[in-house]
Amino acid sequence: MSRRIAAAAVAAAALIATAACSSSAPAATATSAATIATTPTPAATTPSAAAQPETAAAARAAARQFLGLYSAGQYAASWTLLAPSVKRKVSQAAWVAVHQGCPPQSAGLAYNVSNATLTGDTAVVTVSLSGAAAAIGSVSESLTYAAGRWGFVPSDLSSYGHGSVKADIAAAKGAGYCAKS
């Protein structure tokens, strides 16, 4: 995930936690957002092998599916929705192990995906957190189209390639990507 989303997620989590402590109405909103993110639809649990159209709507749908699985902690399934170029750089085993060892700050939060812009085989979508956290702002994330599928391209893969999963997790923690335990 990008550093910008991780930073936004930290602020969102603090905002949601603060709101949950101050009144019952915001707590219900925070619970609803977490429930939405952690209860994937049947279509989101098993990525389809069918070809997707090369359209802005399909790119937005692919981004929503990836982010929903990622936020729900379904890292093996989310890896299958990465772009082939990312899969060549980061194995599924490393992806899963790093995210299990360093759960993201955005874990359990729901996302809004909008405004896909297509340029050739690349789509850039606007991503923001849902609910009260939406006020934090938005970031742009990319997807590429290859072999009839949209694949998510995280903007920062610097947590990988340090020689071992343990070193990758240490790098992710050092960069501030992990949720506070």
C-alpha cells in the first residue's frame, strides 16, 4: 500500500477511535465501516478468472475488490489481484507473511474508489477511506491491464526484497506501515 494511504489510515483510525469514545452515533458508523470492509461479498472472496473489460468501471471494480480483500486481511486472495509486474517482484508467500507480520494501519477500514482515468493499459483511480475518515482526503492508485485483467500496482514496494521475510517486516515497521499493537 502507498505511504499516503497508510498515513491517511492512521489518522482515520485515530479519528474513528476518538469518535467511538465520544458518542454512540459515530461508534455505529465506525463499526459499520469496519463490518463492510471485513465482510467481503461472495464475488470478492474468490477472484474470477474471466476476462474483464478494459474500461474505467472495470478498473474501479478491480480496485474495490483488491482493497476490500486487503483491508479484510485476506492477503493471499489480494495478492492474486496484483498486476503481473508486481507478482514477479513479490511472491505470494512473501506478500502474505509480511502483511501478517505487519498488519496495515488500514486493516478493517472501508474504502471508496472513484474517478478512474484510463491512459493506454493503465488506470489511475482515486481512493479515500469511507465514513468519517473520508475527510482526511484521497490518494491516487494505479492498475494495469494485462491478459484481460486489471491488476493493482501498489505505489510503494520498498518493504520487500531485503533478503528475508523477517527483514521485510522490519523494513515495513521501520517505515511506519504497521498498525500499532
